[in-house]
Amino acid sequence: MGKKIDTAMMYYSKKGQDILDAVNSNSNLSADEIIHYGQEMAEIEYKLTALEVAKES
């Protein structure tokens, strides 16, 4: 089970980094786009937190 959790954590970390790169490389984002990226990041952070808790259990 630990390997699956590690794999999922790597996947979501990569997705989060991709979002950060997209936001940081674009200087003319609309408010709606910023909100959308923020919501996606919140979901990813929630999933990563849940995976960290599961890994410690």
C-alpha cells in the first residue's frame, strides 16, 4: 500500500507544480483563471494532505 501512496503523492505533487508553473509563466491571467487555478491547487493540497495522513497510519 505504501508504494501506491508514494506514487499518488508524486503524481499530485507534479500536478501542483504544473499549475504553479502555468500561473508563474503567465502575466496576464484573468481573475476567473486565477480563481480556477486556486481551486485546483486547493484540491491537490487536500489530496496530498490526506495521502500524508494515510501514509503515517
